[in-house]
Amino acid sequence: MDTPIYDFVKEYAAQKSIRLHMPGHKGRLIEGFLGGSDENEDFEFLKSLYALDITEINGADVLYDSKGIIRHSEENAARLFGAGRTVYSAEGSSLSIRAMLFLISLYAASVGEKRLIAAGRNAHKSFVNAAALLDFDVCWLYSQEKEDNLSCLSCPISCMITPEELDNSLSQMPEKPVAVYITSPDYLGNIADIAGISKVCEKHGILLAIDNAHGAYLAFLKDICHPMHEGAHICCDSAHKTLPALTGGGYLHISNKAPRLFFDMAEQAMSLFASTSPSYLILASLDILNDFLFSKYPPLLETLSVKINTLKEKLAERGYILIGDEKTKLTIAPKPYGYTGYELADLLYKQKTVCEFADPDHTVMMFSVQNSDKEIDALSRAFLSLPKRKEIRAKPNFHLRPKPAMSLREALLAPKEELDASMCLGRVLAGDCVGCPPAVAVAVCGETIDRDVIKCLEYYGIKKCSVVIK
């Protein structure tokens, strides 16, 4: 598969043109950077990097008005992911999420429907902020809590909505939402039944949007389960999370069954929220990635999946409790083994292994085809060397269902003050309360802070809240 963006950037760098355009480094480094010596290895590396960093000059195309090399590369990506249209993001999935909501807003207006969206409660903060700015009403979907489900019990990070639960919820809503918004895979590695959810949305005549930021690789498994394959109308992917792209590389994918408006307005939707100076280093990494995904990635992914499955089997045999369905993510609920998530992550850190995320109840590790056998074996030895200790029985003791007091937009734009969380009982939240990662809200702006919210904030160590001034 060809790489038009990378080819252009590389050829432009080789021309050694006089650059009377942005960026200010002009494609080279001068004395003052890292000593400015050609004998300095870091200096030499940065020189090659800076040479490839350009802006939207003649011939380089324009990211959100693409007609040349960027459009060509995006069409390559669309074929790989099975999308009707793919638009690149140089600002990760957060940008694509904002664009998705804007497109859904435009669609709602075009068919005379209210800006009402039903969303899984574990939506990323970028969804909450976009919904507030676009003045959406959100009907939150909650998973049914089960005592034996460690990944869902009282945990705001996970919200597993089944097709049956969604069908029941939609049937009981006094107003039909214009779309359903689901986060899958979630941060703990749980994958929703998108194919089943898609059929429910089709039954009710509404759109399906998926935050697939953690699941770009799903398009390249033997059993494809990417949202574009499973019936979603639109979704976002973060190429940098699970694929070997530079941080910030992402996609907005539009299905062939999506409204025509999505195709016509996709670039405008992205440009509304995006920088006018996209990184061509990120775009080139997405471009190069296409060839890798086409030629070499699927068998490497299959081999990785087998290795991680073997690791999971070993850990389960030892007594570790594992969570999630993802083939390239390992999530452990370590309390039954006698450790908190923080403790487990800290023990691994001391062995030069850095986890993706930890909280009191979970330790999350993400793998890609870039991880070597040696690294996976080292992780296995580290886990198997830990002695099993007395079970930690402490569990989250809160039931999060905060009530709205005003709209998302009203609260976000209202005068606000920051207080200690312990002093916020009965106050209306003016900003999202999150830990980052995974940037999932305990309560969202406009909701009343009740005792369960405060207990949850304390549990996750969130000390401050921004509340609406009375």
C-alpha cells in the first residue's frame, strides 16, 4: 500500500528548500539546541525529525479540506477499516468524539428531532464536554450491577450495556433519542455486543455511535469485531493507543449506512474543534501505518493474541482474577490475591515495568505487537513470583446515580467556585470530576453532588470539586 503523505514530507525535506513558511524551526536546528553539535547523537536525531515537520504548504494538502495526498491516504485507511469514509485526526479520539456529536446534532436538526442522546455512563470526559458545548440532553445508560461482576460493581469506569438492557431502556424512554453512544472496549478491556446493540438501534430507528478509542486493532483480528464491521454508523479510533502510531494519531470512521450528511460534513465537523496547524509528523505516522497494517500486521497481531492468552491462562491458574474480553489488554482485579491495584502497579514499576492504569481495584496493562517475547516473559515471571496474600475484602461502597439539577451547558458556563469535595454535599457540579486516566466522570456538570458521589470521590482520592455558585 502506498504512503503519499510520508513520501511528500520526505521528498520535501530532501529538497533543502528555503522555508519561508511555518513552523519557525525551518526544518533544521541551530546552535543552542542540545549543544548544537553534529557529534551529539540526540542533536542528529532531532535534526532528522525537525526536517520532516512541515505545515500545510503547497502540495501537502489541507487536513480538513483534503483533495490530494491526505485524502488519498485516508481512502487507504477507509479500505483497511471497512469504512465508507475515514478522516484523520492529529488530536486523538477526543477530537473525533466532538465531531461525532456535532454531526449527530446536525442530523437531529435535519430530521426535526431534539438533541437527545442515550449514552453509557462511562463516557469519556470529551463526550461530556462536547455534549455540554453543543447543548445536548443526555439520557444516561447504566449497566445492571451484579455482585459477582468485579468489573461493574460500583465502578464508574465500566458500564456494560447489553442489547436486551438497551432495548428495554429505549422502550421505556418518554422521548426517543436521536442516537445511542457506547464506549467499547472500555478502559478495563470489556467489549460490548456492538452487533446486537446495532440491531436494537435499527429496530428503534436511531443512530449508533461508538467510542472505539481502545479498539483500533479489532479490525485486524481473524474474527473482526470492529464497529464498522458490527453495524455502527460512526466511531472513533485512537491509532496511538493500540497501533504503532505517534501519540495524537486517530481516526473518525463513517459507515456506508450512515446518513449522507455525515459524509458531506465530516471535515467541517472536525475542523470546528481542531487546530488549524495539524502535525505532519502525526499524519505521516498514520500514513506509514496503513502499509504496515496492510502487509504485516494481522499475523503479528494473531501471534500476540496467542501469547497474551497464554499469559492470562498462567495467571488464572495461579489464582489471579482477570477482567475483560480484550485480546491485547490484561486487567487484573488483585484484591482477591491480597493486593490493591496501586500496590501491584508499584511492585511492577520497581521492576521497570510501567502499567497503563491502576486504582484501588484494578491494574491495567496494554500490549501491542511492539512488545517483545522477552518483555511478556518478564511480566509473567514478575506476577508468578508474587506470593498470594490474605484477600482484601474492602470494596467500593457507593451507588452512583446523581440527579440532574440543570443542563450540562448551563452548569459548564455558570459562575463557579472550587471547594473541598467534603464540603460539596447538595451542590451542583460545574465541572467534571475525573481521574486521568481514564477520564471517566464520577458526576457530570449539572448534577447534584450526593453522599454516594462524595464517597466515590474520597475512594478515588479526588480532593476538589468545581461547583456552581449559589
